Amino acid sequence: MNNAQQTARVGLFFLLGVALIWVTYETLSGGKLFRDQGYTLIAGFDDVKDLKKGDDVRMAGVKIGSIDLTRLDGRRAVAVLRVDSGVLIPRDATATIYMAGLLGSNYVGIGMGTAGVPPLSDGQEISTTVTPDFNTIMSELGNLGKKLDGALGSFSSAMNGDGKGNGGLIQNLDHLVTDNRDKIGATLSNLQSVSEKINNGEGTLGKLVNDPDLHDQLLAAINELKATATQANSFMANAQGIVDHVKSGQGSLGMLLYDPQSAENLRVAVQDFRDVSDKLAKGQGTLGKLISDDSLYLSAQSTMKKADRALDGMTDSGPITAVGIVANALF
Amino acid sequence: MRQIRSILEGVGSTVQLLLRALSYVATLPRQSSRFIEQCYLIGYTTLPIVGILSFFIGSVLALQAGYSMQNFGVMQFIGSLVGLSLARELGPVMVAILVTGRVGSAITAELASMKVYQEVDALITMNIPPERMLVLPRLAAVAVMMPVLTVIANIVGWFGGAMICKYTAFISLSPKAYFASMVQYTKFKDVFDGMVKAEVFGLVVVLVCCNIGLNTRGGPREIGASVTRAVVVSLILILVLDYFVTKILI
């Protein structure tokens, strides 16, 4: 092999290697060497957790950049986010660290913010929110376990006693049963006797349970009660209708109760009636005198006596003189 | 005591050889033909064996990972495992071992022969430093070729794993899912770290082999002993340095 061929092969091999390194770089790192670097945003957190350089920055789940670096800034941790230049992030958007999986990888998620709000520019700080991480959740679960343990301990003490002479529920129940064994036995015996009687159809309850006729009668009584209730309901509905009718000022009663003119007429009528009764009581007018003055009565009595006598005379003198006799008696 | 002294002498002479060779870096453009020749020997002729070996190492890695992971239901992470393992560890170490066996042994044999047959002495007599003519082109060639060999080994190994995942019945992972998982968890930094390791291994292997070859005394039997010694020392150094370089890079 001559020298030129050897040189060509080495050159080709070297170029192939460089090309492969370039392809690997493009594939694994997105190949940002000669591309637009985008712009950076500062995100301050109390704790950047497991966030590393190169982790994703995502908006609504879409990758829009990566973490440039994480560093301490005074008493807080700061993550520098490199965002693609085509993506505009509103000033009110917030950044949050999320867990990408249980293997420890994290990413920064940025909210969409409000449409129309001016976007953040290079080097500006984005507001952040804190979410509980896996360790916090596990710590909370540990606390929950302790509380559950305490609750179960209390329950156990309540059930079994606290070991200091205070009996638990089960011990108290045991004492109760032991102390009242005879009474409980007698009560159970009575209950058995009652249940036997019921089963045998004795007594009211027994008959009710065992006698089908009684059951039918009871059912009929209930049906009647239902019918009565239906009628009562209908009656109440009618009464309600009448009341509504009256309330609406219709009919005589309604007009009387709700029509001002009718009320005024009634008031006037009552006033007139009262005036008349006052006059009657005072003996004024014809009717008042007729009621309170007995002279008319006496005169009438006298006249009736005279008429009686006249009739007697008429019986005797004949019908022709009857008119003259009556006229004389009257006048 | 004698062994410790021998080890210290070896370390010292290797460092001296490196420093003397680096002092002639300015002469490298005038030795381009030697540099190209060494690139051809170290890189081009080593490529087939690197390709075959890395393909099967990637395949076996995917097969073993699939067999182990099938009980856990995490088959989708085979791509990540093969990608990271090859890029960070197996690729550079495997290439370094192959370079030791194929190139390092040849370098030691060649230089030891030159030394035994007094060709090196003749060069010195002609005022041609052996470090300039024999060591520097090899160092430069291995420095250029190791990253290239490593990245080729990585890519061939990744594709070997993908093929096994697709055609093995109990894995049945599509290449798309395999490479998606690989891209998700394998970063270019992992590949770059692997290339740095390979570079360190390559330089150490060539330096050790050159040093042992140039320090050979005796006859043909000593040539064979030097080759064996060079390969053994290189392999040990690769694995020892692997730990420390990894520790530094992580």
C-alpha cells in the first residue's frame, strides 16, 4: 500500500470518527453548539431538590429549555433556566419543581400565565411555587403512622384497660355480665316465654302475628284510615281553595274582608244600626215609643177589649150594624 | 524491596519518556508520514476487531439486562442501561484492552527488537532521539485515534443491543423504545467522559509499551518477555486508572 492510500484511509477514518462524535452529540444533547442559545431566567427556591444541570424545563408538558446551572444565592438556591427563544413566558407565570419519576429525576414546570401579560426577558426572575417533595410526603406519612399508632393505642386502652387498675370496655362488660348473670338469665327466660306466647298466638301481639283475620282487619282499618286521610286531604285542599278565594277578595266574604269599600259600607251600616238602636233605647221615634212607652199597649189593650165587646154585640144585632158599632168603638 | 525499586524505576522512566517526547512536539508536523502511519496502524487496522467485539458486548449486555429485568417489568430501561454502560465504562475499557493487545504488544515487540538489535543505539549515534522518532508519533496517533475508536465502539454496541432487544422473544423491545430510553438517560457528557478515559488509557498503554520496549536488554527471549510484561502492566494500569479517572470524572 502506498503512502497516499494510507493517508486517505486514515483521513477518512478520522473524519468518520468526528462525524460520529458530532451525531452522538446532536442526538444526546440536542446539539446547541451553533444554534440559538435562547434566553435565561432566574428561578429562586428554598430547595432545588434533585434538580441538576441539563434537566428539562417544560411548559404544559412540552420541553421548552433546560437547566443551565444551580447555585446558592445568599440564603436561597437559584436555578438558571435556559428557555428557547421562540417561547414567551408571561410575567405572572410561575415555575415549580416537579418529580419526573421515582428514580430521582426532576424538571421545572412553568405555568401558562395569563394571556396578554408582557413576557419575561433575558435575565429576569420568574416567580416560583413550592410543592411537597417525596421526602416531605414520606415524613408526613410517618407522622400519620405515629398518630394512627396513638389512636390505636387509645382504642386498645379503652377496650382492654390502661394497666393502672382502670378497666377497659371489655373488662367492664365482663364484670357487668358476671355480676348480673342471674338477672340476665331471668330476663332471657322472660323473653323466651314472651316469644313462645307470641309464637303460640297468645295475647294481642300473638294474635296479631298468627291470626290472618286480625291481620286482614288491621289492614282494612289502615285502608279506611288512608281513605279518611285522603278525604281529609281533599277537604283541606277545598278549604285552602276557599281561603285562597277569600284572600283574593272574591265572593261576598272576600269582598267583606278585603274590599275597603265594602268595609266602609259595613261600618256605615253598623253605625246606622247603632244610631237606630240608640234611638230605640231612648224611646225616640215611632218604634222607640212603641217599645219603651206602654201607653200604646194599654190603648191597644183597651181597644181590643172594646172590639171584643163589639163583636159580641154584632153577634147579637146582626151584621148590618156591625160596621157602625166598630166605627163607634174606634172613634 | 527489589520489586518496589523496579516499580519505581518503571514509573520514573515512563514519566521521563513522556516529558522527553513532549519536548519534541514542535517536530511533529515534520513527522507527518510517521504520524499517519501510526494512525493507520492504531486506528484503521484496529477498527474491525473493535466493531465486532463492541457489537457482541452490546448484544450480550442487552441480553443479560433483559433476562435480569424481566422479573421486575422494567424492560424499557434496557436502552438506558446499555447506553450508559457502554458510554461510561465498557466502550473505553474494551477499546483500551484491544489496543493493548493489538497495538501495544506490536509497539513493544518492534521497539524491543530495535533496541536488542542496536537500531536504537544507531539512531542515538546519528543524533536522532528515539523519543522524537519512535515515541512521539505513536503518542500523537493514539491521542487522535482513541476517541474515534471509542465513539465507534459505543455506537456499534448500542445498535447491537437494539438488535437483540428487537429479535429476542422474551425482551421484544422495539428499537424506538430502546433508543428513546437511551436518549432520555444518556447524556453527551457520559460519552465525553468515556472518551476522556479512553484517551488516558491509550496514552498510558503506548507510553508503557514504548518504555518497556526501549528498556529491553538481552536477546530475542527478552523481546518476548518484554511484550508479555508490557501487556500485563498495561492491563493492570488500565483497570487501576479506570477507578481513579472515573472517580475524578463523576
